[in-house]
Amino acid sequence: MNLKHSKQRDSIKKFLSTRKDHPTADIVYLNVRKSFPNISLGTVYRNLTLLAEIGEITRLRIGDGVDHFDYDTSPHYHFVCSECGSVSDLRLPFAEDLTEAARNNFNGRIEGQITYFYGHCENCSRKAVDFQCSELPVC
Amino acid sequence: MNLKHSKQRDSIKKFLSTRKDHPTADIVYLNVRKSFPNISLGTVYRNLTLLAEIGEITRLRIGDGVDHFDYDTSPHYHFVCSECGSVSDLRLPFAEDLTEAARNNFNGRIEGQITYFYGHCENCSRKAVDFQCSELPVC
DNA sequence: TTCCTTGCAAATCGTTTGCATAATG
DNA sequence: CATTATGCAAACGATTTGCAAGGAA
């Protein structure tokens, strides 16, 4: 893999490093365009893909049909809000022993696990309660 | 939700119930077409989506860009082969306590977890060894 | 007769790719 | 100079959707 320096790629990495909310390619595009008004979506995709391949970032497929990108490449858990779609990190020790347990029940080579939790984020679960209390006749 | 009977939907459910390999919509389409030559991909997608919504089947998004469908709706683990893309069930007790642990570290409502393991399936890991032994000068 | 379901084709959406040009080393 | 990266637009692949016609209750 022979890389050359590129200001666009730098900018993409830099932007991603400032965000903890695992933005999509489109969000990256919208933001990097502030510094590089002529950058194309294709370039953003190409660089995100490349960075993920060389292990500098992580591509997150959480099942909402859009790829999210994470500057943090260490194994950790994610939470996905079923209502607003927000993605956040979970501070919870990563259960490597689960991978180990899986290995003992499988013929083949298990290399890792991908886990994410889903439900309603703080904001959305609060909204749900508000909604019930104000909209329903009896609460 | 007001449902009416449909032979196509029955056939889709029946086919899915015979398979443990979590087929994609396309595979379902190809197979159901044996009984219903005029069925359309759209109908297959509509029914798979509907069945998933009413909880009769599970939609699996394992991150390969294609949805897989599972007749088994009970919580269980899946394995995905990084090489051939095959998906299989893992016989391993589902760690509900991990969900519980996550709840204690999160402000908001966690409703569940989705976990899948990845690596090389029995076939592919064997092939890898064969390849090495036959192709490399020294093994 | 009502309204759910179908087949068909077109539309959508996220992502990738081909190509000529620009930038890097 | 050789090669990688870019911008643009077109292509792609999976899934969804609008619509008129068919089928179930």
C-alpha cells in the first residue's frame, strides 16, 4: 500500500477525531467542505474506505443502512437509539470471554465479535415519557 | 394491522422455515419462484418486511450490505464467515447479563443487544490450510 | 364490495467506479 | 517523472414505492 499525502485526507481524519458521535460519510462530507469547498463525496468515501482498510478508523455497520465511522479503533461497545438513530460509545469492559466461549462451540476460526446495544437514548426516552404524560387522558 | 391471506406469503414463510442458513431476499425469490413463477422481487421484499414487522421472522443485518432473514425469532448468536459470507447459528447461551451490565452504565433505556461473531467458517479455514500446503514451496 | 396483495417498472439511496486532471514525492 | 489522489458524473446494487389489476373476506 503506497500512500501519498493529501490535504483532503488529513482534513477528514482531523474532523473525525473531533467527533464522538460516529458520523456518516455524508456528515463528514458536509463538514470537511467547510475547509475544502470543492471536495467531492467520492473523495470522502474513498478516503474513509482507505482509512478503514489500513486500520486508522473503524467502519461501523449498525444496521440502519448507512455506514458510520469511528476514530476510535479499540474494541468497545456502541449504543444505537432506535428512535433518533444516534450512536454513542458505551463505557463497559469488552467481554473478550464471550468470544472465547464462542470458540469452544464452533468448528472454524472465530476472530472476533461485533456487538451493539439498542433502545432509546436519554433524550428520546425522556421525550417518550413527556409524550405519554401530556397526550394521554390519564397518566 | 389488517392481514389477508396470500399464497405467496405462505410460500415465503414455508421456504424460510426449511432453511437454517439465513437466506437473502434474492435467494428467497429464486426459490419461491419454483412454486410461483410469476412472483416478483417486490412482493418478496414486501412480505419479508411485513413478516419481520409482525415478529414472525427476524431481519439480520450483519454488515455485508445485504439483509438476511431468519425464521428463528428467539435471541441467539450468529457467526458470519468473512471469506464466503455464510451465516450460521451459534449454539451458545445468550448473555442477557451483558445487556444488564450495559444498562448500569447508560442513561437511557437499553432494550437489547445484537451480537455476531466473525472469522472463517469450517470450510474456509480448511481451504486456507490446504492452500498453504499445496501452493507454498515449503509447508 | 371493500381493501389487502400482487406484478411490474420506475424511483431511491448509499456507495463505488471510470476517467481525465491535479498534486505529491 | 512516476504514481497516487482528486472532482465530476455515471454506474451500481439492494431495497422501496406508485400504480393499475387481481384476489381474499
